[in-house]
Amino acid sequence: MARTYKDKSLPWTNPTTNSLFGQQYRRHERWTRVLQVVLAAAFTLFVVYAFSWFGAKESKRAVSHTVAHESNNIYTENDVTKAFGISQEDLSKLIPPPQQIGREKASLVMLVRNRELGDALKSIRAMEDRFNRKFRYPWTFLNDEPFTQDFINYTTGMASGKTYYGSINKDQWSIPHHIDQDKVKVNMEKLVSKNVIYAGSMSYRHMCRYNSGFFYRHPLLANYQWYWRVEPGVDYYCDIDYDVFEFMRTHDKVYGFVMAMYEYEVTIETLWNSTKEFIKKHPQYLASDNSLDFFVDNHSPTQPGEKEITGDYNLCHFWSNFEIANLDFWRSQAYQDYFQYLDSIGGFFYERWGDAPIHSLAVGLFLPKSKIHHFGDIGYRHPPYARCPQDVDSHLSGRCLCSRKDHFDDDGYSCLPRWWNVAGQSLGSGIKLMD
């Protein structure tokens, strides 16, 4: 049936009633249909070409990913330079290293193993979100084995600052020659029989010894004055909007912590007596107005002229998996002499001395307590314990995301109330009390 116009009352406009106009209309309709067929064919060819082009591209991309890294599809710098024919120098210009915003000579430090990559990334993500994205301080990763390319790629990608990766000297992660290994084995079995945590782990002993006496000597930390120790698998609950390293410097602090607790006595049975013997030999290292009253119940801080410490250790210490501190303290003659003395006794292996009580006794005895700071405004969790700031502002402002009931301070195993008693600080956001 021929197409007709809506107004059939006009014969000259209706191709069915006028032969001349009908011939012109049919000729026009025929060319219109030809044009439609041509356009349809062109569109079909375009669609087929587009699908084949994208399919080939995706296939090529999949092959490139497999070649680059079959396990997790990560491109390394070598893959990029080979694929695009550019040099490492050209690549570094295309992707400039991140620029540090914070003004202090400081680094975030993590002692970590390759198999802990997932926990490391969790900690890095939390640290970056809560603090470091504002300051871009560098990260220093230390391992007793070489880091894998996977570990380097993933952690570099998540960090906002520069990243550095160092291997630990084997002499610093091994049993010293003067240690009786038969005695070590016997004592380890005794601790295992008492169900002491990490009692049977030699790696844990190496870690405690390394954190006690060697990490600050690593060449990667040589140019830094400050560090923040970050453990794999931890969490930070609150935004930290100020530079903690600058705070430590401007407020003349040396050591900062979040939680304090009691140590397992069976793991440090001779540590206190060894410390007292060291002080007798080196009384010049004992600071006046120190924290002896934190370590010994009903005791006064050391006064000028006193040359020894007395009393029984109550096992309180700062939980060192969170530390913000001045590296120069560990590099000091006092601390290095202290560590060497303890290392010669062998308690890291014969017992299971932890770096937490050793760090705590050192800063508590060699420094006045005014040099030690409790970061009451930092929300932090290291399994199985957590601490949530108690001041209302931190929660109403949205700065913290944690339950105020999730509060280790009230736990009977916490030593923080004792610290507040001797140091004069109280609940809440500690930074506000200092300003």
C-alpha cells in the first residue's frame, strides 16, 4: 500500500491521485530505502569491528597481566619499561616520588615478614587514613629475609610517603656464641609446659632481642631522629590531625605510648635484678625524678645523688607495639651499655625477655618522667586489647570511631591508672592536657 499524507482533501499532495507526483514520490521512496540499507549495513560493520577491536584489546591485556605477574596481576617497573620501551629514569620522571609534608626527620617503622602482607596492609591503610595522608612520612620495612616483589608492590602502592625495605643482619637475628643452647632448650620446654605465650618460639625471641638492641642501628634509619613503631594487624580508631613527631619535639618528649600493662613474671624472672646490678655499675645513668614510683609500689622517684634502685618490680611496662620515640635515646651511651649488659646475661633466650619491659625500664630510669608522654587522644587496638579515648569531644566530632566501653584502662591487667597517679595525667584526650 502506498504511503499517503494525512490531508487527503488536497489531490496534489496525495501521490495516489496524481500520476506525476506519484512517479516522483516512488523514485524518492526507492532512494530512501537504498540509503537506509546502506546506513544499516555500515552500522552493522561498525558494531562488528568495535566488538572485535575491544575483544582483541582485552585478550592482549589479559596476556600482558599473565606475563607481568601470574599470581596477582601486578605490573612491576620492569614490565612497564619493557612494554613501552622507556628507561627507568624516564619512568621516574613520569611518576615522581611522593613529597613529604611533615617537617620532622621521622619514619614509620614496621618489622614484618612476607607472609604477614595482609596484616601489614591493614595497618598501613589505617595509619594512612587516620594520620599519614596528611603528612606523608616515609615507611621503613625491616625483615629477616629479603622482601618479595609482591610485598614491595602492594605496600608501596598503599603508602602515601616513600617506602624503604631493609634486610636484617644475620648476626642480629641469631643466637650469640656465648649462649648455652642446651640450656635454652631446657628452659624453653619449661615455659612451654606452663603454657606461656610464645614460649616455644625462637623467632619471637629474636624479634624481642632485635627490637631491644638493633632496629635503631639499621642503616635505613640512620638519618632519622624520630620513629613510630607500627605492628602488622593493628588498628587506629581516631583521626590524628596534628604532627605527632613535631609535638614530641616541641614539648620536649622522648617516648610516647598508649597502653601500659603487667608483664608475665615467668618470662622476666631475672630482668629486674639484672637492671639493679647494671645501675650499681653505672649510677651516672640514673635520672632524678625518674619513674621508679611507676615500677615499684610505694616508692619515691630517684632523687639527685642516689646511686641505686631498690624495691621489687611490680611488672608494669609500656606496651611497646605502639611507640613514638626519639631514636637518639636508643643510640645513647646509657641505653647501649644497658642493652649490651642484658644481652651478655642471655635472658632473651634463657627466659623470654620482651622488648617492652626493657624499653620501659630504660626510659623510666634513665629519663625524668616529664620526658614520657601518654597519647590519651589516640585510639588504638592491638589484639587482644584496645583503647578508646574517653573525652566526649572526640566522639561527638566524629574524630573517633570506637566504643568508649572498649577501654583497656579499666581492665585489671592495665597499669595506666598507676601511671596517671605518678605522672599527674588523667582520663581523656592527653594532648589537650599538655597544651
